Amino acid sequence: MPHFDFSTAARIVFGWGEASQLGAAALKMGKRALVVTGSSPERARPLVANLEAAGIVCASFSMPSEPTVQQIREGAKHARKERCGMVIAIGGGSAIDTGKALAAMLSNPGELLDYLEVIGRGQPLPQPSAPFIAVPTTAGSGAEVTRNAVLASPEHRVKASLRSPYLLPKLALIDPELTLNLPPAVTATTGLDALTQLIEPYVSSRANPMTDLYCVDGIRRAAAALPRAWENGQDREARTSMAWASLLGGMALANAGLGAVHAFAAPIGGMWPVAHGAICAAVLPHAIEVNLEALRRRAPANPALRGYDEIARLLTRQRHALADDAVLWIADLCKRLEIPALRTYGIAKADIPALVEKAAQTSSMKGNPIPLTVEELHEIVLRAW
């Protein structure tokens, strides 16, 4: 049994209708909250009413897109002005990452760049974050149980992470009912993000027995539920399974790392206005295919090859399926869910060398089951293009 370290949110509440206890839970942490919402603030209104009914004074902060460094600075200033002692994020991964970053900056001295990786000084946060509650309204990012917040810097054309165990929420409240009215396109991209975040940790060089348990159950559930949720957004069982798979993926990636798909998602998302899940969906089958080729060529004894075989069996529900069947199954799913190719977003072939250079330097690439050459990385993007 290998040694490993595992951490997650202080408390996780999961279940249909559980969002109704948000106000009572939040009141134990404070009476003035900054409520961060995503691109559809109206979806959060019933929960804000629940908070206010519990006696909590709410100041609002909307994050309609993926958060930038400057927006976090503005949000922290707003929270201090409103004398907020806690942060509650209600939305998708962008809203939750915003909430994590704001909770951290409320309680820590100095400037955001003191702590941000890549473009900042990357110093550890010296103080625990202000109390933070994460309430996801999509099923994909798993951000409610991860210890980093991804922030964009438009002037640098990159995304960088604020990373610390202090970013883990005091409460992650996952209510699948909140995902009922997601549009099919959002269901597809966030769902494939969830699937990616179960597949990559399972074959990661940092995988461990605990995260493997989460990945196996999550892959099996997402494979069955995602097509159903896309076809019928009111399918309660499918929505519940996707919310569960997303939570499992968040816990897995936070403790076992990711791989080549997310290594490309970071620079592409920093250079073009493309949703994170859409990038993962476009790249996933091609990254698996190139990883398989590299493993068979240079590391045929690597346990990740057996891991990909198991992934194929979980996806297809066929006992004798092999790794190549996983590639075909995912490619077929992406076609069925109408996932666009990378070229759709204005990415040109001439951009590929710069993407490869940036992807090779990301922290996600450290978890890839095998180090990939420049040529192999180039091939992933070319096939996804």
C-alpha cells in the first residue's frame, strides 16, 4: 500500500433539496456574507432569500465569466467595504474559484500577486481563509472540493492558480436539484470536464488507492448519466449521478493530479475566451490516444496502460473492452454531444507551437502518466484542431 496524503472540504453535504439548509449552516459562520454568483445571478435568488431569511446580510458580487486578477482585487475591495466576514459562492467553477480567492484575500495581508503562481511570487498563504461555503450549480468542475483557484491574467494571456489547503471550503453543499435547468451545451461541456477529471487522476503518476475508488465509481456513473442529462435536463437520476461524479472528480484531482488535457486547457483558456469544459471536451479523446501510443512505445510496463483498459470497461460496460475502445467511445460521445473542434474558437495551426510550449510547463503535466515529447504534445492539439 503506497503512502499518500488526502484532504478535502471540512464538511460535505450532498443530496436533493439540501440547499434549503444553506441559511442555517451559514449563520454558524457569520452574519455578513459576500455572495458570489455566476453568469446567471437569477438562479441564485432563492438561495439568497434563504440566507436573508436566516438573518444574514448579503452583499452581491457577480462573476459572469472566468475570474481575472483584477476582478479579484475589485471583489476583495467590495467585500471589505461591506464588512463581510464570510464568502458564499453559488454557481459554476468560475464563481466558486472567485469565492475561494476572495475568502483568501479577506484574511491574508499583502497583494494577490504575492500568492499567485506563474505571474506572481507564489508565496504560501500565511493565514486561513475567511469562512467559505461553495454551492455548485453545475456538475463538472468539482471546484467545491479543490484547493486552488484558477485566475486569468488577460495582459499576460495566461491562467494561473492561487493554491493552498486554506482554499478548501468550510462547507461544500451539493444539491443536484440546482442543475436541473442547465442548457444542453453547458451540460455537455461541464459533464465532459467532470469525466476528464475522473479519467486523468485514475492514470496519473500520483494516483493512490483512495482516489482510485472515487474515479472508478465516478467514471461508471458519468458514462451512463451524461448522455441522459444532455437529452433530458429534467432527468433527476441523471442529474444526481452527474453531481456525484463531479464531486468525486474534484476530490480525485485535488489529491492525485491531472494530465495532458488540463495542461492544454490552461494556456488555451488564457489565450482565447473559451470555457474550460469546452477545451477539455475537445482535447480528451486525442490526449488519451497519444498517451497510449507513447506508453506502448516507451513504457509498456507502465500500470497506466492497465488503467486505460479499466476505463474502457467502465465507459463501455463491456467486460473485454480495451484502452482503444475508450478512445472510440469518448470520440463518439463528443460527436453526439456536439462538441466543437478547437479551430472553432479561432485557434490557428500557427498557434500550436506556443500552446505546446506553455502546456509543457504547467503543473498538470506533472501528473501525466508519461512525459510527452514536444512532437507528441503537438500531435494532441493537431488532432483536436
